[in-house]
Amino acid sequence: MNRRKDNTTRLVYQMTNLYPFPSKNKPRAIAISKSPMKIDDISSPELHDDLRNQLCSQIESSIKDIEKHVPATAALPDSFSTYLRRTLSQLNSLSPFPNSLKLHIWKLSYRLWNACVDLSNSNAAGIQKHHEEHAKLRQVSADLLFLAADVSGIPSPAFKSVSFFYKTGLIWHDLRKFELANYCFEKASDLLSKVDITNVSEYEEKKLLLNLNIARSRTAWEVSDRNLAIALLSRSKNVLFAFADNYKSLANQYLMFGKAMLSKNEVSGVNEALKLMNEALELCERGLTVVKRTGETLALKELRSKTLRFLGASHLQRDEFESVLKCVKVLRDGEKDQHPSLSVLAMKAWLGLGRFGEAEKELRGMVVDKGIPEGVWVSAVESYFQVVGAAGAPAVKGVFLGLLGRCHVSADAAIRVVNKVIGDPAGGGEEARLRAKVVSDLVSDDRILTLLNGDDASKERTAMHALLWNCAAEHFRSKDLQTSADIFEKSMLYVPSNIESRNLRAKGFRVLCLCYMGLSQLDRAQEYINEAEKLEPNIASAFLKFKIYLQKNECDGAITQVQALPSCLDFTTEFLSLAAHEAIACHCLPVAVSSLSLLLNFYSTGKQMPTTEVVVFRTLVTILAQDPHNDSDILKQMKRAHSRLREMSAGNFFGKGEIGRRERNWFSVNAWNSGVKTGQENQYAICAEFFRLASEFYGASNDEEKEGNHVMVCKSLIMTVSAIISDEKLKTNTLLENEVKEAISLLDRAGKMLMSSSTEYDKLEAIIEPNFLFVYTWCAFDLHSRLDDTGSQQLLLIKRFANSKCCNPKHLLQIGIDASQGPSSNHEVAIFALSTCLSTLLALPSPDYASVALIVRKLVSLRSIHGIDTNDDATMETYKQAYRIMVGLKEGEYPVEEAKWLSMTAWNRAAVPVRMGHMDEAKRWMSMGLELANKVPGMQTYRSCMEDFIAGFEQKLSGA
């Protein structure tokens, strides 16, 4: 509804002398009766007239209030329309009306209509042109006029009522109140068909009927009653006459419906769209045959061209490429139409037919035609890209460069073109790379750079940089690093070289560094990161330099760079943890060790740390353990961890609950295993340190767990002392007295723990392995032998061990041998240990006679050395015991050499008694030697000599 039509209506109303003069009196308030009078209660015509007049007065009062309403101060209240509808309903029940009252109602209707016109033309925010309340008032005005549609004295009153309903229906349609709009249109149609309209030209009548049909058709279409919509359009063909506007209106509506069907992109929809567009085309053709004026034919020809273009689009959706080309040919040859869409339609049709050469010609023709908008051209290029792909890259590149001259129109145009060409680079692929290559050539062109280089283009320059940056970032995510680096470099062309942009430039250099690191072009990456560090020295730049050193396998440079990280202002400890992970990934373990060692320094400062301290220590030890020559470094870090353990307590260092238990066990077990490893490698000094740490870690537990760990603490202490003694023997050094006492104190701790577990020595085997008891006994004996006045204590210790079920003959043999030699030897302990060992061996079902022979020799030697004379019965008893052992043995079962040694030493022992004149003693030793010789194979010659000598010796004794 426009102002011009409303003013025309107002003029017609004034010509009938019915237009009311403005009232100088104040408008009366609207009085709404709570209990309105019923018609049945009215018994006289006078009351009937009074009631009509009262209702009309109330309507007029409301209209005055509406006329006085100021839209700028308040929104239009809904009380106006509500009251007017109620009053109108009461008035309608009092019909029929006299002609004077009809004139009055007619006048009120027009006043209300004109008030609505004024409201719709206001600029108030609360009253829009098609506001729903405004439409309700229009509806009241139309219904009010309908009551006086047959008034006398006004030309064509019914026609004007039809016009009111039609215009109100249009407003309801715009508000998408389709039921109300349809009511108005149907009311107008019925009124127009039943009333005899006079004083109205046939053209006006047919024009209104055509508009009504089209409006009803649009409303039916909106509520999906398409059959009715098409039927109404078909019915409208009978009221076209020879007027171009009529043909154009109807054809345009067919075209609009066709476009709506075409937009749904459905097969059935496309077929229906073709039918509707063909109807529109036919109407244009018919109109051109009956319309002769040039101005009118021009509009129809333009609509026909538009219809043909949409017909071409419909055929394109149906893949009817030949039909598309026919439509384009008709438009170009017959209509001389040069619409931008024709080139796009033709190009897509040629592409569909696989004739890429023709499609390229159409594409290049768009560059030459300056009338084609950039958006249309870029859309065509997108389609060409989609079908031709990489094969059309050279042609597309040339076309793009030809477009540069048109991009000079505005910086925004250049950005739009680049944005369209970039498309969606997510996911990468050959097509995305091709697009990026074309974009790279475009944005690096001097004309584009000049266009966006001015101060007035800073906003567009920023937009271009963001566009290129996002494109490069997508290629980076797709692992297309070469393309990403190329686009990132081009984006740097749009970053000003001023102080305000230095951070942005530094960011660009850093991301280029990342790209070239991924491409393994480390020298170039280092150049970029050096530039970034000059512009913005921060932790990101320092860390990227560190990564470059790692990838170059320059461990010294990487370690130096790690040590420089804490000097950055934005440094956080997470970067040291990240540096360690990077170093491990690059198999550069010294750098990882340096990073973690540096990280450990920050735990005592109270800073926020990326992980717990115990995890860092564990990781550090694990890394060091990968090199078998890092035992001293592992020991250093283990000691460092133990020091922190003592400072923090076990719960704070290892953690609580199951996690803490696992961490403590890890350190305990690794300390133990490192001790075993270094002990096997004869590194006894380090071995002792590891075992001592193991005892500390095993002992660092709560009261409930200590009972289960005391055995491992005991073992660790025993192994510590054993390693100390072994280190002494390996280095041929002598332990100092304080070192001996310290070692004894460690053994005492172990002994107390053992005794706390079992008061009976024999029951210790169930708690600790016999080998550890032996090592404990052996170490205690060795250490106590270095102190004065401990001989009896040593013997007691060995006797206690020998009497236990844990005792093993080999253990006693070892103790006996060790006690029999060295500066701190103890012959009593040696003789006891060897004698006990010999008894234990002989009690076995299958004795080890090699060990038996060794023990016998040792006993003989001990009893000969330690101040015992040749008449010692104990020594003789040892020889006799050896003889008794040999009796009954198979030949060679007793070691022959040992048997020979016993025989010869026994014989030789007779020499001293002979010289001393103790003939009986001498004879006893000679007899012992001969008896032993009889048990040794291979001594026949010796036996003969011995027998002859004994016989001569006895003769001499007899002669004497």
C-alpha cells in the first residue's frame, strides 16, 4: 500500500463532500458498557435509532483518539481494535440502516482508513508499516465500509469496499497472517462478483480482479495449496485484455512460482518449475503480439529474457546442457541480451558436455566484459575449478591475472576475489593446493600490493592478512607445509613494518619457522626464528631455537639454549618439561637430562610445577639408565632424591596411598638393581652406595608397611657392608677404624632387625635366604677380626651359625679358609669351621671328596703352624681320619695328589723325631705314611722304598 493510492482515495472522498471537518472539541473518552443492551430489548424505532447513533458516536470517539495518537511517544494499544470490533459487531446487528446513517458510517470508515495511512507513514519505532495492530484497524475500516457498501450518493461504493478488503489482505499477507489475508481476498472477490459496479471503467474492474486473483494465488501458494494457486493464475488469463502491465504481472507471478520450485532442487520441483516458466514465457509472447507501444513491449521483452534465463537454469539443474545452450543462443542472438548470468550458464553447460575449451572461452570472455560483476565472475571460476580441477590450472591462473585490472575498482573487490578463490582449504588435497598457488600469485602481484598499501586501506590490508593467515593455517593442519609456508610468506606482505605491527611480524616469523622445521629446512627455519627473536624476544622464540638445535643434533647448543630458557620474561616451568619430552623424542638424552636437572631446581622455590618432583626424578633416572656407563650420574640423582625425601617426608615426596607406595617401591627396586649391576661389574664403592640408598628407600614407609619392608632393609644393609669389604680387597686398601666401626654399626642394624623378627636363629631361614645369613656372618666375622679382644666373640658367632639349620658346608669352608689366612686370622675359628664343615660333608650321602681333601690339608697345615709340636695327637688324628676316609673308596675317588701329599707329609714328619732320638714317634709317623701310600694308586715305588727303610730302621733298633 503506498501513500499515492491512499491520497487518491482521500481526494475521491472529498469530492463527494463527505470528508469530515476537523473537530475543535476534545474527543470523548471511550465508554465500554459492561452489560451491552440486547436487540430483543428494543421495542420502538426511536430506541433503535438512538442505539445506532450511540454506537456510531462511540466509533467516532475511538477514531478521534486514534487520530490524536502520537506514535513517537507510545506504541499503538490493542484496545482500539478490540473496542472497535465489539462496537462494529453490535452495530451490524442493528441493520438495515437508513441511507443517512450509511453515509455517516462511510465517513467514519474513511476517517479510520486515513488515520491508518498517517500511522503507517510515521517513522515511529513502535508502529511499523505492517504492524499487526495497524492491520487490525485496517480490517475494522474495511468491515465498517462493507456495512455501507450499498449507500446512495457515492459512485461505485461496492468497488471501493472491494479495494479496502484487497489492500487489507495485502497487509495481512505481508505479516504472514495468511488465513486473515485469504478472508479479505475472498470477501473482495465475492463482493466484486455479486455487486453491479457502475461508474468504474472496465479496465479498473478487470485490473482489480486480476490483482485479486494474483494475491489469492500468492496466499494459497504460501499455505501449500498449489492447485488453487495455479487455478487462480489460469483464471486470470481471461482478464488480461491488451495491457502490457496485466501480461507482465501475471507472467511475473508464474515466474516467481517457478523460481520458488527451482530453489528446492528436487527433480519433481524442477519439472514443475519448467511448466510454470513456460507459462510465463507464453504470456510474454502473447503480450508482445497484442501490445504495440515501444515502452510497454520493452518491459515484456525484459521479462521474457529473464524467464529464458531461468529456463536455462532449470535445464541446467536437469543436466539438459543442450537446452541450456539453446536458451543462451536465443537470448544472445534474438534478444541481444548480455546479462552476466548468460556467460555462467554457457560455461557450465559446456563443462557439462565436457567441452572444456569452449568453457574456457566463456570464462575468458567474462574478464573482457567489464559489465559482469566480480561475484558472478568468481562464481564461474569456482564452477570451472570444480569440474576441470588441476587440468585447468594454467588457464585459471591467466584468467585471474587478467582480472587484476578490474580489482582496482576497490580494495574490497580484491579481498572478495581472493576469498572466493581460497574456498575451503580444510582437508588439503590437490585442488586446495592449486587454489593456494593461484592465490599466492594473485596476492603477490604488484597491483594488488599497491592497492592495499595506502593508509586508507589499513582495514582491508588487515582483512587480507587474516584471510591468508587462515588459509595457511588450514594447510598447516592438513600437513601441507610447503603450501602453508608459501601462503604465510605472502601474508607477511600485508603486515606493515612499523612498531605497532612488530608482534604480528614476529608471530609470522615464528610460524614460518615451524613450517620449515617440518620441511627439514633447518637453516631457513633458524633464519626466521632469529628474526622473530629480534622483534619479540620471548619464550616461544627461545623454545623454537632449542628445537632447531635438537633437530640438527647439536646437543651442546641445545643444552645451552635450555639453560637460557629461565631468563625469558614469560618463562614457565612447563617449557623445561616440554624440552625434556622433545629431547627424548629426538634421542638426545644428554639434553633431556639437562632439562630435567634444571627443572628440579625450581621445586624448592614454590613455583607452580607441571608435575610432581618424584616423577621428574624417576624420569631422569630412567633416562640415565639407558646408558650403561651412567652409574655415577644415576647415583648422584638417587642421592639428590634421597636428600629431598629427608627434607619433605615420605608422604609429601612420594605421594599418598597406592601411588606413593608404587613410587617408593620403584626407587627402592632401582637402587637395589643398580647395586647388583655395579657389584657384578666390580664397582664395589658405587655398589655400596646404591645398596645403602636402597635400605633408606625401603625404610621410608609408614608403620604398616615397615614390617613388610624390614627384610629388604636388612638385605640392603648386609649387601652394603659386603660391597665395602669387597671394595677394600679389590683396591688392596685397609679400612680405617672409623670405617670399620661404621660398617659394624650397619651390620648391627641388620642384626637387630633379624632378631626382632625371630628370637631363634634357626627360624631366620623362613625370613631371609641362607646366603644372606652367611654374608651377614662372614662380614661380621671379617669386621670383628679387625678389632682387639674379639676372638671369643668371633668363635661364638661362627658356632651359632654352624649350629643353625641355615648353615651350608660351603659357607663353613669359606669361613674356615678366610679365618686361616691374612693378618687377622683366627686359627680357633678356622679349625672349628673346617672341622665342622668336614663332619657335615662326610655325613652326606655323596660327599665332595675334593672339598674333603682341601679341608684335611687346611687342618693339617693349621695344626702344624700354630705352635703345635710334632707329638701333637690332634695332627696325627687328622691323618688317621684321612686314612679312614680313604678306606673303602674306589681308586681315584679321593683326589690322588692330595692323598700323595698326606702320605709324603706324614712320612717326612718322622725326620724330626729321628734326629731327636724319639724312635717310637718316628716309627709311628713312618707307619702312617706307609698306610696312606698303600691307599694311593701310583705310589708302588714309594711304598717299596718305605717298606725297605722301615725294615732297616727296625733292624737298627733291634741291633741297638
